[in-house]
Amino acid sequence: MAPPAGSEDERVELALAMLLRAGVIVAAMLVLAGGLLHLIQHGGQHPDYQHFAGEPGELQQPGRILALALRGSPEGLIQLGVLVLLATPVLRVAFSLIAFARERDRTYVVLTSVVLLVLVLSLAGV
């Protein structure tokens, strides 16, 4: 059964939906902008498929990625878009945790805290 119109549950569900939608849209816009800039700057170059070169160190740390993106680096914008996309579900879980805490639902606060901890630890590489 759906919650009554205008209820707290309905407002939380709407806020979560808007958060997810905004995260995906922002991530897509960042990746698209970075991709277009990359094509403008490097579209005529031929890739070397014989040798694999991983991402440089500056594209592996969030602070450096943000700095590169703010300078208009195509690779920085693309990586920032990927980070935003990864952060979106984590923010959703954190928002859910706050909502459950406001409702004083201890069971879901504990369960959501565990999920958030697992997500954060997995993203940190632990």
C-alpha cells in the first residue's frame, strides 16, 4: 500500500529519486563534456593499440581529478563524471541513513550504517 499523499515517506522517496536523477544527469554531462573536448583536442590522433598505458597518477586521486576538471582537462572531466556516478548511490545510502535516524527506526539505521560502511570501505580499497 502506498503511503498517504504528502507523508514523510513520500517526501523522502521523492528526494531520493531526485538525488539519483541529478547524480546521473550531472555525471553524464561531465563525461559528455570531457568526451567532446577530448575529441576536439585529440580526435585526429590514431590510438596505439599495441601498448597499454594505464591512467596517470593524477587521474587516480579525487583531489587531483577535481583540480584537472576545474582547469578544463578532458580526462579530468571524464574521471570526475565517473566519480560523481560512483558517489551517487553512496549519497543515496547516506541520505537514507539520515531519514531512518529522523524516524528513529533503529533497525534500519543499523542496517543502513552497515551498508554505508561496506560501500565506503570498498571504494577506499580496504
